Amino acid sequence: MKNKSMVEIGCYLGISTELFAIFCEKITSIDLWGLDESYDGGENPKEAWASIYQSAQDRLVSYSNVTLVQNYGDQASKDFLNNSC
């Protein structure tokens, strides 16, 4: 799979992303990380999302093949060409 690219929708702390990074050539991981102001917090209060995003960044900083995108999945998908991943 090392010559494969993938897009991950929902990264959270980046645990799965890290595993994908070991086996794939390029990973683009998309998550809201608190971007949705209408989200009521669920198990994570709104104030926690910045810390969660930072944790994902810290976990994945050594993987040059990972790009984190803070956006809605449907909006971020517009940045990809058809069949580009």
C-alpha cells in the first residue's frame, strides 16, 4: 500500500491516521476539530477541541506524508480532483 494515497474523514487524535501513515504514501485527514459552532460538545466540551487538534498535530508532526485539514468533509472534498486519491 505504500504507493497509495488516501483521504480520512475524521481524525480526532490521529491514532488511526498514524497507522495509515506507516503504510500509505500520502494521507489527507479531514476533521472539524471544533469548527462547527452549533455542535453541543457531546463527550468533549467545546473548549477541549483546540487541545484535541493540538494532540493530533503533535502525534503526526514527524510524518511528512500526512496533511491535516480542519474543515467540513463536503467542503474539503472540493479541493480534490476526481480520481486524485
